[in-house]
Amino acid sequence: MKRSKTLGIAGCVVLAACGLSTSVSAGDRPLTVVELFTSQGCSSCPPANANLIRLSKRDDVLTLSFAVTYWDYLGWKDSFGKREFTDRQAMYEPPLRQSGSYTPQMVVNGKTTTVGNSFVEIERLVSQASPLTSPSVTIGKRTVAIGSGRAPDTVADVWLVSYDPSLVEVPVARGENSGATLPHIHVVHGLTRLGGWNGKTVSYKFTPVSGRLKTAILVQGASGGAILSAATD
């Protein structure tokens, strides 16, 4: 499902595509980050959701599901959709040389992308990606510490991501998936830029998430650049 930026008309397309106690560090478990941009209003998205669920079983991959909002007009407002998730996907367009946003899209380490419906292609991109290990990222109860390392030319972003690790099933009453119950995994509920990283050690305080949500930290090149390091609690 792809939307056109130039015409401004959306059309559905099925694509063949301080306290660091009890801390966790990126160096303890090198990860590859796979982001899915999806929508409950997109008829092409359920297979990609299923692929993310399958991929989430790997302990060397951090999967994150971002619900976008630009298909809400089709008759069903995504229950997890937020504008900042739509903006995050749009941020990837220039560095990935895309003319517009589409669903379902998977992005691996902020560097490569594919339509989320082909598990074989997703596995290929993940197998070719280098696990993220530098800079070090240590997540404490209320503080995250980023170690020193080689920084990009511009100051990198430090993102705080809150996501639900459990499988969630959502019944859809209207729109393209009317009558279906759609399973989701690792649904992102919050995305906040904590600050920047310029290669020097830095720490940031954050408010712990409540309930069953988990915390992930992404250190990423500015404006949708490559993800340099990642950790989750």
C-alpha cells in the first residue's frame, strides 16, 4: 500500500514488498533492529505483521512495530497510530531514496528496506546486517548512558522507544480489514528524542514506562540515518 507525495492522493497497492543498577548494555546482547511501518487499515499489512511476529522470536533482533496514520481515512482509525510514527517513516524517505511512504515497510538498522510481506527477503537483509555494538548503551532504571565512540559527521539522535513485548490481537470493525482480528507484536507506544550524541560519553534521565511496556534505546544518525547502536531492557 503506497501513498503518493506528488499527487497527494493515497491509493492501496498490494506490493511484492541517575542509577544504572539492574542495567542492560548493548554490548551484552548485540542486536539488529527491524522496524515495521504498518496500519490496521491496510489490507496488505497482515502478512507483514505475521512476519514481524515470527522474527520477534529471535533474541538477536529487536523488532518494533510503528503504526502510521495516513490510511485512517479509509474507514478505520488505527488504534496504535500516532503522527510521530508517521513522521519517523517519512524521515527515512531521503536517505533510503524513496519518493513516498508505503505500508507494509520494514527498515533494517536504518540502512536497508523492503516490503514486509516477504520473509525470505527480510531474513536476507537481517543476515547481511552487522549487529549493533558501538557506542555502548546502558539502560538503568531512570538513566541511559551512551559510551564514547566514532560519531557521524552530524550529532546523532538518542531515541527512547516504549513498546509492548506481548502479542496483542485487535478486532477491526471497518475499512479494508473489516471483520478480521489482527495480531500485533512489539507495538510501539511512545517515541521520544532524549538528546544527541557526538562521540563523547553522555547520559540522559528518563521517566520509566509503566505497566507491561519495555524500553529500548536507539542511537541513530540524524534525520533518519543509520542506527549505530541499540539496547532494550
